Amino acid sequence: MSAPIDLYYWPTPNGWKITILLEELGLPYAVKYINISKGEQFAPDFLKIAPNNRMPAIIDPDGPGGAPISVFESGAILQYLGRKTGRFYPSDERARVDVDQWLFWQMGGLGPMAGQANHFRHYAPEKIAYGIERYTNEVNRLYGVMNRRLADRDYLAGDYSIADMACLGWVRQYESGGQDLNDFPHLKRWFEALAARPAVIAGFDVGREERERQKHLSEDKDAQKILFGQRAQ
């Protein structure tokens, strides 16, 4: 058995992308928790791995040529592991472009917009109606895009892929983003089918207790200063 991949992780939608893929691949991995509400993402040793001070990140001891490699940014990690294993990320160029479109759609759209909706709805010190409406509506629009895409297919891009895994955690957060999955029947069918996969269940479960401890994050002003008051270091 190969040495485990070190996964620098916290149980968030971006972190879940990687635990889901690692579980689907059956690769051994060791979880290194980075408690983002305590500022552990700013530790100098972590900065060497993830210069953007964000998790997830990985160190694969068996990288290209057999030498270790570190990778930060969740989308880049998904692509790297897909290429490394030849699974969930097609080698055919047309099929790969299809996956990449939806992966980057999540990275540039669904994730940031859902994150902003969650912030303005639950964490902003002032309830700013414009911000709440702006981002809640945009998440609604993006869910509509997924719903139309899934009307005549089981997955976002060909077979089940890293594009689906990238989106799963953000759809799982639909309530915090002010959405009702019943308004999006094709999206709901897709989500429920994938959420029932054993590897997805296991991926979502990594760090569940840590996440439970932070249920009252919206009331923790010190943690919010760390999470939302960051400036250049």
C-alpha cells in the first residue's frame, strides 16, 4: 500500500470535495485539521503548502516521478488526483473539456455566490437587504442552471465526475443559502442520488464532530474576526 496523502482540511464545502474524491478513489489519506476559525490557516508551515492561506491542500508523497508534491486550491487538487488515477476525470479531450467547464463554473460561480449568500444571511453584523437579496437570487439562478442541465442527464458532464463532486457540498448547503430544493426537481434528484453513495456519505462525515462544535459560529465574534476580517499578511 502506498503512503497516505496528507490532507489539510476543515469540514466545509471546499474540504468535502477532496474527502469525497479520496473516498471514491479508495486512496489512503491522513487528515490534518486546519481550524480556520482559530486562524490555523496562517501558520507559517501551512503557508508553505497553501500560499493563499486557505484549505484544502494536499501533500502526495508519491507525486510525479515518485517525488512528493504539494497542491493547493480544491479544483487543482481534484484535477491532479483525477489525472493521477485516471478516474472521474476523462482523458478524452472533448469529455475533459465538458468536465472542466462545470468544474470552473463551480469554482467561479456556485461556490463564491453561495458563500456570499451564506455570509450576508447569517454572519454580516448588519442585515443588509440588498446583499441578502443579491446573493440569494444569484444562488437561485445558479441552481436553475444546474436544474436545466440535469433535466435530461444523470450527471453534469458525461459520467459521474469531479465536476459533480465539486458542486455537491454547495448544494448540500441549500438551506443556509435561502433555497428550497423542491423548486429544482432535477437538481434534487441528482443531489439525493449522489448523497446516497457510500463514498459521499463517508466524505461528508470527515470532521463532522468538528463542524458540530462550531454550530454557533454566527455568535462567535472572535472567530468571525479571523474568518472575515483578513487583510494582507
